[in-house]
Amino acid sequence: MKVVVIGGTGLIGSKLVAKLAEQGHEAVAAAPSTGVNTLTGEGLAEVLAGAQVVVDVSNSPSFEPAAVMEFFETSTGNLLAAEAAAGVGHHVALSVVGTDRMPENGYFAAKIAQEQLIEKSGIPYSLVHATQFFEFARAIADEATDGDTVRIAPVRFQPIAGEEVAQAVGRVAVGQPLNGRVEVGGPDNVRMDEFFRDALAAWGDPRTVVADPQARYYGSVPGERTLVPGEGALLGTIHYRDWLGRNAAGK
């Protein structure tokens, strides 16, 4: 089938396009660099012609609350309208575990708005809620850094390898629409501060990790289980230490 991947040149999108192509599907990477811009609508009608499935793994270039809200509302609105005109039969979107458990967070609020547009569109859909990617661990630590201290909330944390997110999204994309959501996470449910204490040691990073119940995660204080999936989630098999070793070796 023809599957158009919005954000298909990015971290998850590029992996997803490769996996779908390996399975014999016509996987098309759509992004501004390929002439498709969901914010302006440029190239949407052309790339969606003949597509059975659209997968949206795009992301806002800014995490500022107003900017991220504008991105997801405008991009998703344009995309859904173009899909309706093209007769697309399945819309898949990648979202985040815990959006509805931390709605005061600007990024999570924007993802909630995106999901509501999808649910009301009338197009059969599937939502994949993923936990944080291993690839973002350093950025999370940097965001939480104050001087030589990394302040992390002692809550549950269950990150996942980007390749396993792409694999899960791919399986959903070629299946029947869920008209609902599925959660995916990594194999290890650990305390967030302990994860980062171990991660910084593995990186050879001299910063000190401090467990702080009031520590913010991108502007909001997470609850005990805000960032981890519930029962029935699809779990990956790659552990962070193994992933780090492979990636450190350039694989």
C-alpha cells in the first residue's frame, strides 16, 4: 500500500520509511525538504494522491506553548482536510504517553488538541502514545540542569529506543484503524532520577543527579505515573545500556 509519512525525514520518520519499504510498501517521506509543508498546505494534494495511509510523526520546531499549539492545530487541520479530499482511509499519529495526565504542560496540551482534531475528523484513525525516546535522554538531562546539578523528579520512567517506536508505528499503520490509542514503552520501568544517575555515569558526565519531588519536566511537575504506560502497553526489548553501547560504537 502507499503510506505517506509526514515528518518522514526525521528521527522516527526516516526509520519508519525504511521499515515500511523493507516490507514492500510504497513509503513516501513527506517534509518541507521534499516539497511538502503541512503548515502552508504546499504539496499535500500531490503527495496524498493514491495514498491509503498517512502517518504523522512530525514535530514542532519550537516547544514554546503558543508556538507548539499553533503548529499542531494548523498542521493537523491542513493535513486532515487534504486527506479527506484524497480519500485516505487511515490516519496514524504519534503522540506521547501521559498527555491527559499532565494537560497543564504546553507541549502535552498541544498534543491533546491535535488528537481531538483527529478524533473529530471522521477519518478512521490510530493514535500511538510513546514514552520518551532514548535519543532524547541527554536533552532531558540538559533541560533539568542547574549549574552542576541535574534535578530530576523521583517518578516512574520507561523510555524506549526510537527504532522500536518506528516498528510499533509501522505495525499500526498497516493494520486496521484502531479508532483509539495504543501505548508503547521500553522494557524497563525505573525511577527517573535513578535512570539519569546511571545514564550520566555511563556517559562519563560529572554532573550530580539530585532527586527533587518539585523538579519540573519541561515546565511541569510530573506525577508518579505520568510518564509511563498503563496495562496492555506494547513494550520494547532494547535496554538503554545495550542501546547506548551500540550507538557509542557507531552502529
